[in-house]
Amino acid sequence: MGNSIILGLLQNIAILLSFTMLYENIWVKKESKSYKAKIITGFILGGIGVLLMFTPWTMVTGIVFDTRSVMLSVSGLFFGPIPTFIAMIACSLVRINIGGGGMWMGLAVIISSGGIGLLWRIYRPFWRTKRVYLEFLALGLIVHAVMLFCTVLLPSDKVFITFKTIAFPLLFIYSPATMILGLLMLKQYKNWQNRLVQQKLMETERRLSLILESGNIISVMLNKEGNITFCNKYLLNITGYSLHEVIGKNWFDLFIPDEIRTKLFQIFTQSLLNDNVVKNNENQILTKEGELIYIYCYNISLQSETGDVIGTASIGVNITESKNFEQELLEKNSEIELQNKNYRELNEELSVAKELSEESSKLKIAFLNNISHEIRTPFNSILGLLSIIQEDELSVTEKTKYFEIINKSAYQLMNTINDIVEISLIQTGQMKLQTSKTNIIGLSEEVFNHYKSNAQSKNLIYKLNIDLPKDTESIATDSVKFKTILSVLIDNAIKFTKAGSVEINIHKDNDYLVFSINDTGIGIPDNKKHLIFEKFMQADVSNSRQFEGSGLGLSIAKAYVEMLRGEIWVESDASLPDVPSTNEKYGKSGSRFFFTIPYDIVFHKKNDIQYFDEAKRSEKINNSLKVLIAEDDESSEIYIALALKITEKEVLKARNGMEAVEICRLNSDIDLIIMDIKMPEMDGYEATRLIRQFNKNVIIIDQTAYVQSNEKETALASGCNDYISKPYTASSLKKMINKYISIEMD
């Protein structure tokens, strides 16, 4: 019986060794396993399990032992589900074929051993890396404790004797055997992983060496004294030295020019002492023939196994051609600068503009998206509702409602376009100051009253506080630009305030008038304060913006304040002192915008030419007027005719300025000229000037799509009586004509 135990153990050990060889030579070396490989491996494992079953040993009469439980549990852990399931099925079929009273226990042992190994693989993911001895020993103990429990499946007369007989070897031999087998296979796995890493490292080193030896990359190593311990062929090729002329020589003595040698060596020595090697630097080195070469290097410190700095390693590129080319460009630029100073200044401005453009490209994209939205949205409403209005089944009430929406969308679209044109004129320097005597109190009240209905619709506390002496009522400033500044700030304050108050305060401080617009709105984040006055910028540039607008209002306001020689700034923070307000619920948030304009009381009188005498105001009515419409756009011409409801009167038409002048020469009885400014061949300004040379009485009204603040002055200077900006309504055109000629008004 002793020989049977020894022989069985030896046979089982040999079979388990073949099991480990299978893992090392077939399984672990394959980085990816196909289903075919897994199935074949499963059959091999099944064969090993069967061999174990047919090489048992007997410890007690009627009770035989083999190590299939050890093999199957370790198989589940290392090989995974498919091979282990196949092995379990093969062993189970053989055990069924053997039969006997222990068949059900044998099947239970096969299933539980493989199943526990698979579950361990899933629920103990760190079994390869943490406390591996305990992991494998615990696996063996659990597998064989379950095996002991499986003895209940034996015939009742054999349960106790079997349990008593196998308890000791299962727990104290099989469990450690499971641990030893697992450790052996884990060692095989780690050895193979180490070999893979070593192979990859060797291949990486080989490739790196090839790159350093054959590529156009400079590679050099220096010891602590600056002596060369390694260099590659490329350095030798570009400097003209041989290897024996370089190795062991001092880098600084051999390659560095005299004038910078001492300084660079001191920097090198100090950096090694402090272990603070300069990572990137540009060096000048000399060839064997004394020619200067520029190299750009990346440097690291080399350390011994104990962590001591023993030198440096550097890789670099030859940038001599680039440096020479750069020098040539500098020389050429110097020549260009000497020849043309203005051209140089333009290049500098373009360079600055390029940098600014790159920095703000994201903001510009957001701005363009915003502008596209502000243009397309109302335009979409206009086109869509016009198509719907054409339907016959709409009621008059519905059509009226839709016309109101179209009208609102049209004005929204016009405001957006006006902002774009206005900021363009400011950027190109075409916007000029038009200073005149301005009643600052009256104009402020006018702007305040204009937005009163907007504030009331939101139930805001809306106040204007003016603290000015009587003699400051009128100043010399550009009234149009002042009105724009105040309008932008009040409109924004109301727009961004859901509840609370909007208050405007005006007072005089030395030589300046100070305006503050305080609101209890959403406020401005700290990181946006320095950007809100910039062109193409809003506090919110996301696609989910809650508020409409082009985002140009504050940019325009800032530009106008600066043109008026004032300042503009904002305070907005949750920690600000209370904003003056009668509503205590609000006032600790929101924004406070301030701007100043000079208190200038020097007025300059204008000597404008007047072409209209109020005493000679014509009393003609609509159908007795003789009108010339000078307009190159046919649709605009039709609109003007319809706006005046011209039916029985005589209407003359001109498509350009030259035709308008000739028609006026041939028709001295023309009562009214509607003159477009932008026409081919001759514009409206020039045509007006020529007409005034022979007809000083005809009423001329210029119409323009331009939005410059000095447009009216330009029009009046050319000789017209008045001007009207496109787009305009029929009623506004009639009101303007009625200032000079009595016409029937609807």
C-alpha cells in the first residue's frame, strides 16, 4: 500500500507538472487567445484531469485519491471559463462512466473545484498582485473544505469513515499543494511578462540607438567635469572630428567659443551641484575648422544607482540653417525699415493684430454665432409670417397680429445691423465727433422716459436722480453719442434685471459730469469684467444665452465715451455695498456702470447754409405736387411712390445722380426731390450740390442707408433740406415732407 501511495503521488505530481508546462508553453505565451485555442486547451486540460483520475492511490481500503480538484481549481483561476468548463465536462463524463457509489461525490468535487476557481478569478481580481500566498492557500482550503462537504453524497455507511479518512490530507496536503501549484504558475506568468518587457526594452534601446546613430539628431553625454563620454556619428559628421578626437575631451574646451566658454562652464557646474539642469537651451559650437554651428538641445541629468548626479545627457538638432536664414531675414528687414519706415510700422501693427486675433479667435467665433442668430432669427420670423399672411383663410385680427410681429422683428433686425455698421465705423476710424450745445438734463430725461415702459412692464423700481446746478444744464458735447451711451447702459440694466430696481444718478465732480446706472440684476462674474467692454464679447457667449442682443452695445458705448474724452467702468460683485434702492430685498448684487464726460461749456456756432424759408412754406396738397424720385433701386422707388400715395400727380424718375441733375434742369417747377445718396455714376451728395447751383428753392430730402452720426451734417452741407435714414415708414416720410410742404396726412 505504501508503494501505491508513493507511485500515485509521483504520477500525479508528474501530471500536474505537465499541467504547468501546458500553461507556460502554450497558454501564457499567447497574448491573445482565439476560441479555437481555448477549446483545444480545454480538451488538453480534460485529458490531464482524466489521467489524474486513472492514476489514483489508495490510503484506506475503498477510498482512492487523485489531485484533479487541485488541477481544476487552479485551471479556473489561470485558464478561465471555456477551457475549464471543457475540462470539467470531460472529467465528469469519465467519472459517470466509472460509476460506483462515489460517483455523485466525484461529480460534485469536479464541478465545485472548477467553479470555485472561476469564481475566485472573477471576485478576487487582485489575486496575482496582493498577498498571493494567502490567496492561493485560501483557495485550496475553500475548495477542499467543499470537497469534504461533498462526502454527504456518498452512501450513508461510508460518509463518516470517508470524511474521517480524507479530512487531514485534504486540508494539510491538498490545500498547500494548491498553493504551491498556483505559486509555480504565477511565477511562470510573471517570468514570461518580465521576458516580454525585457524584449520590448531591448528592442526600444536598439531602435533608439539606431535613431541616435543614423538620424540627424545630436546625442552627447558628459561627466561631472564636462568631459565627453559618448557622442553619436551625426555630431562627428557636422563638426569634422573623429571619435578618438572627441571621447574623453572636455566639451567646453573643444566646442564652445572662447567668449562664452567660462560662463557656460560655470552654469554647467552649478546646475550639477544643485541637480537643476537647464532642460532646453540653444548652444553655439565650433567645428574643427572654426565654423559656428547652432544647436538646440534637450538636457537631463544622469544619476548613479545611489541617486548621485554623475553627468548630463543631451539630444539636440542642428538649427544652423534656420539661424542663418533668420539672420538674413533680419538684415533684409533692416534694409526695408531704412527704406520705408511706414511699412515697418504697418508690419508691427499687423503682428500685434495677429496675436490679438489668435487670442480672441474663440470669442470671435462666439460673436459671429451670436450675430448670425440675431440676424437670422428675426429674418426667419419675417419671411415665415409673410408666407402665412398670404393665406386667404386668416382673419383680419390674425393678420394684424402677424404684421405687428413682422414689424417688431424688422426693427430688431435693423438694430442688429446698425450695431454692426456702427462698430465697423468705429474700428476703421470713420466715426467723427459732432460737438454741439446739448441740454444734458433734457436729453437724459428723454432717454430715461424712452425706457420707462420697459421697466414698468417688469415691475422694476425705475428712478432718475439728477444732482446738477442750473448752470450745468447745457454743455458742449456730441449729443448723438451721449444719447447712445446712456441708452445702451439703461437698456442693459433693464434687460438683465428680473426684479428690484434700476436707478440712474447724475452729478458733477470737478471738471466732469459723472453718470452711474445701478441695477439689481444678474451681475457680472469677476473673470468677465475685463472683457465685457471688448469688441466681439459678451458675459455669456454660450449657445444657451438667456438674453438677446448683438453683444456690441458696451463696446460702442466705451468707444464713444473715449471719443468724448471720458472714462467708463463697472463694479459688479455679490459683496458690493448696497446699491441705492428703496427695495431692501435687492441691492447686494447686480451691477453699477459709471461713465464720465468733460464739463465743457465752450460752444462753437455753425454757419450752415439754409435752403428753406419757413415763410415760403408751400401749401400744395398731395395731388398737385411734382416729385422727382432719384433712386437706383426699383423696389425702393415703388415703396416711396406708395408711401406718398402718388396717383394723379406728376412723378419723374431718375436712376442715377446725373439723370437727376438733367431732369431738374429741364423741369424747374419740381416741388420735391427724394434723393438717394448711393447711386451709380454720380452719388446723391454731388447731384444735390449741382442742383443747388441753379435751383435753390426746390425741397430736397436725402435718404440714406448709412448710419454715421455725422450723416445729417454731411447731407445739409451738400445742400439738401433734410435727410431720412433707411429703413423708414411712410408716416415718418410724410411728416418730414410736411415740415416743408403742406400735404394731406392719413
